[in-house]
Amino acid sequence: MKNNYSQPLYRPPSEAWSMIIQVTEGCSHNKCRFCYMYKCKQFRLKSKEEIKEHIEWLKPMYKNPDRIFLADGNVLCLKTEKLLELLNYIKKEFPNVQRISSYSGPLDLLRKSEDELKAVRNAGLELLYMGVESGSDKVLSMMEKGVTQKEMIEAGQKAIKAGFKLSCMIISGLGGTEYMEEHAVESAKVISAINPHYFSLLRLVVEEESELAEDVRQGKFKMLTPLQVLDENIIMLENMELTDCIFRANHVSNHVNQAGTLNKDKEILIERLKKFRESPSFIPTTFDRL
Ligand code: SF4
């Protein structure tokens, strides 16, 4: 039986132990200037037969998975009817599954009606990962994310209203030096308005394959220094107003590992960042490609 994962294959860090079912290939948007993930892939929906064959191949390796992640980029672009059929099939094949999750594009969330989203949630898709990246309209437009701040807030709020658990990601440094403060303040505004269950802060790492690499080489985009990243993180946290949101900044890209619950731990997290900021012995971890 052939291995029909189309590479490269991505999943959030918290899905490291999940069985990954590849339902689509690539990302239907695929235009964000900082993103290299699916540049080499033409977006396509896999056929029902391909998915079934893929599941048959996975079964002997995973037997009774309790967590399943649906890849690639934006599985919610599937027609609701197809998605419901798929979720029912997955639950029949893996009756012990406790959690099914996927990435979710904001525009896919907005395209579905509230009733459709509730039906998808009730069929078993529980956790959605939404890459907000930035809350600033200027930065979203500069990076060609294809979504406005208003749409991002609407999409996140709609997902939560439909009953999903929502994990939102912001990319630290995405405004460059020009929009550093705006990126921090507006991102805090969007995350606060959505009030997701989980909020992750990653740091921008520019990969050669991305369009942003060319902007950096031409001097059109200036990356933040490690100390500027800490300043930006402090401004972002100072402007966050969240309730019981699990916060993580513990990706390999982060200069300082942070974890806590917002807003409960907000002051402690800010003070910790300030201490690193002031410390003469602060040596940032470096995980940069350019
Ligand atoms: S960041 Fe997300 S939406 Fe943008 S191109 Fe990458 S996978 Fe697609």
C-alpha cells in the first residue's frame, strides 16, 4: 500500500502525537509573503477514494488514535456536506478518537453559515488553529494575507460562537521595524476581541523560499533585533485583555520561552520579559535563516 502523504506536511506543535489525515494538499490562498509552507504545492482537494485509501494506510500504524489532525492548510474550505461525511467516516473508523482538529482559514469560516459551522462542530471537529499573524490592517495587507482586521475578528468570534475551541497565532516581528508598535497594539486588539482559548506567539523566521526573503535582501523590510522583539512582545502583552486564555511562546523561534494564562499571568510575563530586556547577559536563541 503506497504512502500517499504529499510532502511537505505541517501540523501545529501541539499535534505532535496526533494521527494526521491529509484531506487537502497545500493552501487555497498560498500568497502570504512570509509563508513558505506550501509554495511548492498546487492546492487541491483529495477525492473520497484517495482519503479512504490514505486512512487504510494509516490504520495499522495508529490502531486507536485518540487525537486526529486534518491537514493541509485549510480543510474548512471543503463543502459542508463533504466535511460532515468525512467526519462521520473518521469517527466510524476510529471510534476512540477524543479530539479532531485542523487549521482554519478566516475566509473559510466566514463563508460558512452559523448553522453549517455548528453542524461541523457537532460532527466532531473540535479544535481550530487560526493563523491571525497580525492584527494590523497595514501588516496584513503588506504580507498579502488576504483578510482584514475586521474579517479576522468576525471569523474568530464566529468559530467560538459555533462551539469550537480556537487557537490563534501571531507572528512576532511581522511588522518589521516600520510597523513594530502598530503590529503589537493591533494584534493585541484582535486577540482580545476574539478571546480565543489558546494564543501562541511565534517569532518571524524568514525562509529563502518566501517572497519576504527578497524584500529583506532589497532592504524593503527590516527585521527586528532580538531586543526589539522583546519590546514588541511587552507592548503586545500590555495591550491584551483576555479571559482564561492559555498563552504559549515556546516555539523554537522564540527568543524567550513564555507560558501562562492571560490575563491572570500578564504582569508576571511582562516583568519576566523586562528582566531579560535589561539583563546584560541576555543571549537570544537564534533560529534565523537569512
Ligand atoms: S500563512 Fe496560511 S493562509 Fe497564508 S499562505 Fe501560508 S498557509 Fe496559506
